[in-house]
Amino acid sequence: AGIERLAMLVGETKSEPLQCVVVVEDDAIVNLGIGLVAELRRTFISGDGFKSFSVELISTGSRRKRYEKALKLDPDVVLILDTMVPAGVIANLRLKQTRELGYFVYRAWTILSERFRIHEGHSMKKLELGASIALLPNSQTS
């Protein structure tokens, strides 16, 4: 009975909405996912002042279940990293957007273009539309 009383005193806590989940579909690129999550969480300056994104990483379980776990968290955006790529490409990135979050996509694109060389012909617009974006080694990171 003590737990129930304590729960009544504390009340219901509201968690902050999750803006992004990064799903890593291959264990070989978990470090890439960790780095992307860290970059997205860092505070940055926007037109509205200082901001940071709430971001989670999912890198365990089967490929299908990882994506299902991400959807259960109800984020604004799901970024999926996979290695089903041709030689010379580090990873593919796909965006599954559940709600409008344009500035987040812009911030993610900026981070990716600083850390990687983006395959020629791939653009932020293609990423917004859910197309796969090929991440190539940057001469500074290899």
C-alpha cells in the first residue's frame, strides 16, 4: 500500500517528447550511430537561441525489431543507418519522418556533411523525402 500512496503523492510525470531515434541496423556501424547521436544531442545556437535535440539510439535486437522499437518511442524523426551498400560507401542513411521537424533535418544534414562526403547527387531534399543517402569516407576522417 505504501507504493500506491507514494505514486499518488508524486503524480504523473510527463516526459519530454522525443525528437529523434537513430536506428543502427548493423553492429559493424554502432560507433557511427553513437557519434551521430552525440552530435545531435550537443547544444547548438539557432535563431531561437540555444537548442539541443532529445535523441535515442537503438542498436540491439533483430533489424526489424529495432525499427519497431523506434516507432514505439513515438519520435518526431527516425534516422536509419545500414550497411547494405556498394564498396567504398560507409553507410546508407534513411529518414522516416513522423512529424514535421524541418530544422532538425537541416541540423542532421549539416552534421553529416561535416563528418562525411555525401554521394554526388544526394541532397537534403532527397533525405527529407525518405531516400537513402550514401555516406562516403571524408578525406579528413579516413
